[in-house]
Amino acid sequence: MSFDVASFRSGFPSLASGIAHFDNPGGTQTPAVVGEAIARTLTGPLSQRGSLLVSQRNAEDAVAGFRSAIADLVGGVPGGVVHGRSATALTYDVSRALAKTWEPGDEVVVCELDHDSNVRPWIQAAERAGVTVRWLRLDPATGELDLSSLDAITDRTRLVALTAASNLLGTRPPVATVAARAHEVGALVHVDAVHHTAHAAPDLAAMGADLLVCSPYKFFGPHCGALVADPSLLETLRPDKLVPSSDAVPERFELGTLPYELLAGVTAAVDLIASLGTGSSRRERLVSAAAAIADHELRLRQRIEDGLADLADHLTLHSRAADRTSTLFLTLRDRDPKDAHAFLAERDVMVPPGTFYAVETFRALDLPVDSGLRIGLAAYNDDAEVDRLLDGLGAFLG
């Protein structure tokens, strides 16, 4: 199926600003339908959850809608969907709960491709538990996961934390291969799908993910996070919680009153994506829509890569993996990326510099901090914006 980018763009009031947003890996723009769902829920009637009054039922519906929408998006079940303030907060929460089961001599494995939110919580939990940390390595020459480093997974491994797509390079490592190796030794697999979910409809089972996190604000929703797992696994974890709060799964992981309006916004974002696809179920429509959006984004990515090739004397493109998202990371050879950011901003083109929390990837690439630019596409980017980007880079570097 084809993707009508002009029609899709018309649903985003912020795009009327004229800014060409290539900062999408840091968070997409928000469509009107999401803002309307948030306002409609927030202005009520709205109460604490219950069944007797419409205000109570509205809260219940917001929670149930959120769990069902995220489950359809990632191939999970509603009873295994946990809301959190962010993917980072959720990863910290689950790392603390899992660390209670670890003992000295156990090992956890983290990856150089990951955002620090899927590295530091595990390292810090391991330090507190007296557990050894091992690494899955990045091959700097290819931008791929170095599969020889799978030897880091041993019969002592309790958990492997891995991204489904690098938020810096776009690389999609072979998560299913890593997960199969981890499961052979009885280890759990925690997948950071924050960047991946913005460009695909993840499949929890196909990935072999025991735990998966994503962030709705990366795919047109409000600022919050979601964790998805099999409810039976969540039943085995005992997070710290208040005595009177529910001990049921998934509620035992959700501290305090849920932000019902944000949950409704997430559901609206998922439904918007689903409306672009075909199929008898929302899951089928989401998978179909993701494929159409990916075709659009990857066509634009190829246009950008072709344009960057003409500027090859001035920059190095580090996004090289065979399987990757529509995200490009490049360094400039003789110019400051902050100056490039400012130059492009004058043209209403948003391309941010920085490490984007991918500190281990920077170390593996042997790059100085804040030495590059990240260009990240979303479904609403179009050819005219790509032209403005390439013209601006050419003018800055030429």
C-alpha cells in the first residue's frame, strides 16, 4: 500500500511552523487527534477508577484502552502492559526488582549499541548486587553488532539487555539471535524498543523479548513510557510499593494515580498509525501501516544518503549497518556540529548535535563527545524538507 504523506502531515498543527523536523528520534511532533484525546479525557468527567459513575468508568476506559493499544502495537497482551513516566524510569524499576533475585557470581550482559537507559540501570543494579557485567560489542567499521561477542553470554548470565535499534546509528541488531543464545542458558532478555517502535511494529515473541520498553512520544504520542512482558513473568517480580496499593499485575508496578489523559493520548496515537494500514485487526493494521511508513522513510533516507555522498570530503557517515532505521549519524571533519545546527536552524531545519545518551556507542566509535549530527526521519517528513536539509548542509559545508 502507498503512504500519503501530504494527508498525514495535515493532521499535525505544529508543522505549520515551517520547521523541517529531523530531530524525530528525540521525540516526534504531536497530531491534533492526540491532543484532543488528552483534553477530552482530562476535562472529564473524570474520577479515580471505578464502575458506578461515568467519571469512574472514563478512568477505567483510559487504562484499558492504553493497555490494549500498546499490546497490539508490540504483539503483547494487555495484562502485561505497564505504564511508566519514561522508558528510563521503567528500566530502573525493573532492574531493581530483578536485582533482588541476583547473587554474587551471576552476570548481566549489556551492549555498546544502546542508549544509556538500557546500560546504566543494569550496571548500577549489578554493582549493588555484586554481579559481573559483560559486554556485547559494536563493530565500528560496519556499525553492526559484533556477533563474536556473544561469548559474553555464559551459563552465569541472568539477564541480557539489548536495543532493538540504535537511537544513534539506526542499527537493528539480530535481537532474536541474541535472545535465543540467552534463553539457552536460562537468561532473561530486556529489549529497549524505544527507537525501533518509532519505525516498526515490534513482535515481542519473534524478538524473543521477555521484557520490552517503548516510549509513545517517539511515535506521535504524549511523554510517557510503557513496559511489556508476559504477565506470568511480572508475577514473579516484587517491586517496592505502598502497602495499600494494588498487588495485582500490572498495577503493582504503577506507583500512584495513573495519568488517565496521557493514557488516552497514547491510544489515540496508536489508532492514528493503525488508520494508515489495512487488515481485520488493529494489530494487522499496525503492521501494514508500519511497512508503508518504512518504505516512505527509507526512500527519503536514500535521498539524504545520496546527497551526503556528494559532501563526502567534509563528513563521515557512521550509519552503515545493512539493517537500520531511517536515522543517520555523521561527524564533520573540519567544522563544529553546533555551528551546523545553528546554521540549519536559521533555515528552519532542525538537526541536533550531541551524543543522544548513546555514550557507549561514542566510546566504541572512539569519537569525542558532541562531535556529530543526527538526522532522524519520521512519517511526516517529505521531499521538500529533504531538499531544504541537503541545500542547507551544502551551503554550510561548501
